[in-house]
Amino acid sequence: MPCKINVLEENGKVKIAGMRPTMISQFFPEIGSKEAEEVEKDVIEMVNNAR
């Protein structure tokens, strides 16, 4: 499953942006919603830990 996360700097602040896996799963029917929810929890945890 693609889980692109962008890290950029704008006006001296670091920003982290990405699309939620639960949204991405709507475009990939072979990925179940439960699987996408689990991945989303992991991605959110990674982003929060990077703050």
C-alpha cells in the first residue's frame, strides 16, 4: 500500500503531510478497510513521534 509522507519546511517551520491510508484504500479495492485502518494508526504514530 502506498503511504507517502511529505516533510517540508515553510516559513521556518517543519510540516509533515500525507494522505490517510483509509482514503487511499478507496482507490485500491484489493486493500481491506481493516488493514488500511491498522496502517493508518501506525502512520499517525510515526508522524506524532517525529514531532
